[in-house]
Amino acid sequence: MFWSILALFLVGLFAGGIARLFVSSPTRLGCIGTALLGVVGSYAGGSLFTLLFEDEFNLRRASTFIGAVIGSVLVLIVFRLVYRPRRR
């Protein structure tokens, strides 16, 4: 169980980091925020790829990791549209 959670965190960290290279964030997310972005994006992207290609959801495949990066980019774009930092 611990190794599954650690693997999910690491995949999320890599996917979120790659997504942050493509799209800038309005706030500083930090390491944990980037990992959470990647986890949410991997779920969204993996689900999207599963629906599009009618395949099983498997994080060990490269297409699912690519879907995780694409999903993270989409989640980050939505986050940028929704979150507006306050100006002082």
C-alpha cells in the first residue's frame, strides 16, 4: 500500500513538473502542490485516454503517462482561469 501511494506521488510529481514547464502558474505551488496537480491531472488524463481509446486504465503504460501530462496541463489551465490572485 505504501509503495503504491509513493509511486502515485512520484508519477504526479513528474507529470505536474512537466505540465508546469509548459504552462506557468499564477501562484507558487511548491513540491506538494505540483505533485497534487500531477495526481489530479493523471486521473483526469488517464480517464480521458481510457474513454477515447476504450482501453483499461493502467499507469504503467507510456500512453497513460502522456495522458497524465496532458491532463495536468488541462488542470493547470483551468486553475489559471479560475484562480485570480488578489492585488494589493
